[in-house]
Amino acid sequence: MSDLFRDCVKIALALGAIVLILALDRQLTDGHYWINIPSSEGLPFMGLVEHTNYISPEHYGGDHIVYCGAYLPPEHPYFEIGKEDLMDVYLPGVAEINPEFDRSWIRKSWKFIELYAQPVPKMNHSENIPPLKTPIPGLWMANMSQVYPWDRGTNYAVEIGRRVAKRVMEV
């Protein structure tokens, strides 16, 4: 891990993202796009997104694309297990969403992880936000620990990317 990245991690703690994506041969839910799942429900993931209830399955070879994801501490054991083991953990939760679900519906699956996905700023983070220009000549940095007071989001990522691009062009 680079010193620069290590410094960012010191400034803002983080949660990691672990995602299981399923390509199903049929629709999972009755037209629901995004389902937030409270931890009190006991499911192993916090969100289920049936992408193809928003964008037609015809754009995905007829597959119905389902995203099951969670934000967990980077040391959580789910980050170390293989895709099949994660499926064993997640699929009972998918069956809670739709009791008719059967593993045979799955045409393909993928597991994705990112250990630094969700910044968790410490107290007074606004006083410690890393600068966009790093001490390394020609190297600029734009990441989610710098979008404070927001926690994450595509809009903020685009905005900070544009800010860095503008600064680079001024040099």
C-alpha cells in the first residue's frame, strides 16, 4: 500500500463493498428496482437492485441482472471467501425476497469487492481533507475521502474529477 493511500486511510476510516451480481433467466421481483434492507431483517446484504427492472433485459442478452451488496468493515470474512461460498451466504437472502427463487435460475454470477468503498470520516475530518495536488510532481488525487461533507455518490465523484481536471489544465 502506498504511503499516500495509507495517509488517506488514516484520515478517513472506510467500509468495504462486497457485491454479488446474478444474471438470472427470469425476473426476481415484481418490478422493484431498488430494495433497501434494514439490518434488523437479518439478511446478509443491505441492498438488492434488480437492474433490469429499470433497463430492459434485452440489453443484457435477455438476462435479468440482480445486484446484492453490503458495506462491511474491510476485515470482515466475506472479503476472503470465494464466489461460491458467498453465494451460499447470499442466496438464502435472495429467497427471502422471492420465496420461489431457485439457484437454477442463475445463468452467470460475479463477485466484486472493494476494501475502500465507503469513507467513514473521523471527527473534524473537514480539517484533514487531503489536498487534490499531492507532494508527488504531476500526481493529483481525487477520491471519496475528499468529497466531505458528503459520504459518496456519482455526482460528487464527477464534481471532484472536474475540479481536478480544471486545476491540471491551469498548471
